Amino acid sequence: MSLQNRIINHFTTSIQTQHDTLASLSELIEFASQRLVATLLNDKKIIACGNGRSAILAQLLSSAMLNQYERDRPSLPAIALTTDTTTITAIANDYHFDDIFAKQLRALGQNGDIMVAYTDGNNSANIAKAITTAHDKDITVIALTGNNGGMIAPLLNETDIEIRVPSNSSVHIQETQALITHCLCGLIDHQLFGG
């Protein structure tokens, strides 16, 4: 396959994944945005987490909430549990890597907060442990997953939301999750600030 054909293939597959997601998940994305807005209106916060490239998505959401998405507006409370390398490496060293999000969530999370967990569908034990901790603290979970939902989907309860990208390609799942994150940010801004 030529380089140009590889480029065309990547774009075409990504666009198809995004189209499939739009067709099957737009109402769920809208509902998730409403849950996030309700959390913020109740003076609670968004807590985000993910591993590897999914950590970037958690930070993208947190940054857009704390600073701005597309326009100047008041800051919104959000934390990415992926950013404090001193804390993450200390927890991983003193306890276990599976605890890096759960231990932070136990200290920082409050009843009524909402956790947004990003995974490409792989079995992320630290995300699973964070979901269990969230449930213990009465924190709702929005899980952005892919593939078959991995070990995450069965952990979710009836008050949680799973937005599962219909793909088994980690790259295309994460590309689409970035687009979903942008949708959520835009919908939050629209619901809270109009326009």
C-alpha cells in the first residue's frame, strides 16, 4: 500500500468510526452533557482519568472546563487525576499502579461529583478500581469506552453512562473520544452560558 493510500485509509476509517458513533450515540452524548451540567449547577466538580493517550483526553476535558473551550467564560471546576506525576508515582511505588486514580479519588472526590473515565476498551485495572471507588463515594461515572467495553462495562451501574465508540481500533476510538469530548465541552458551554 502506498503512503497516499495509507493516508486515505486512515482518514476514511476514522470518518466511518465517527459517523457510526454519531448515528448510534448522539442522544447518549446529549444526555451525558446534561448530567455534567447538572453536576456543575449543584456546585460539584468533574473528575477525569485515563491511561496513556486517554490521559490526554482527561486533561483536554479538564483544561477546557478550567480555562475555556471556544469562548471566554467563567472557569468550571474540573480535575484530571492524570497530571500530578509526583502523586501518581508515589502511589504506584508505595501501593500499586492500580491505585493511582482510586487513592486520589478517595481524597478529592465528594458525593455528587461526576467522574469521566476514558479507556479504549482495554482492561485497565486502575480505571476499574476508580469506578468502584466512585460508586463507594456516590460519584456518578461517565465512561468513554470502545471495543466491547472490556472490564469496565460490567462495573457500571444504572446511574452511570457508557459512551462506547463502535470500533476495535484504539487509534480511531481515541480520535472519536476527542471529538466526543469537544462535543461535551460545547454542549456544556451552550447549556450554561447560552449562544
